[in-house]
Amino acid sequence: MTKKIIQATNAPQAIGTYSQAVRVSGGDTVYLSGQIGLDPASMQMVSGIEAQIQQVFSNLKAVATASGGNLNDIVKLNIFLTDLDNFALVNEIMANYFVQPYPARAAIGVKALPRGALVEMDAVMVLQ
């Protein structure tokens, strides 16, 4: 197996020992690492849950584009929330970024996320 490491310049750079995304040999499957609400220019967390959700989708979009695809190529999306009461807001905002058929998805409540984030998302993308 060979893998291609994806680096998007308009998404936050990795803050640990991981790549933004990895494209697996055969070229169709891309694994996108978790994105939190970091502004890629300042590397600072945006303020508030709504802004963080928007920024996470924007960051995922940048990595998907750098991978040769777009958000609608995502087949599996994992959403991690520190407060599951914000799930309805995620759904509302997600509708602005995706069209049907929507990806398979999981929403998981967690105690904490890196840098005090309120939301994190990772994804699996299959390029067309």
C-alpha cells in the first residue's frame, strides 16, 4: 500500500503528529483528520459554538479540495460534541454545506476536545 499525504494551505496546519489527510493507494479513498474550529490564518480558536461549527466545515472543505474532491465526496462523517444539545445546530449548519444524498454519520458526545474546542469532525471521502 502506498499513501499520499495531503496538505491544504488554507486549513489549519496539524497541531500534532498527524497529517491533514491521507489518500490511499488506488487513489479513491481519502481519510480526513479531525478538524476543530481553528482559524487557519491565526491558528486561534474561533469563538462560540456556531462559529466553530462553520469553521470546522470550512476547514474540512479546504482539506477535501486539496485532496482533489469536495464535501459531497464525503461518505462518512464523524461529529464529536462536548454538548449534544448542539446537535440540532450542527444539522442546521450542515444543510448549508452538503446536498443529498448525505454521508453516513455518527454524532458522539465527548468530555473534552483539543484546545478547548466545542466540536470536532473527521471524515472518509471517496473520490469520483
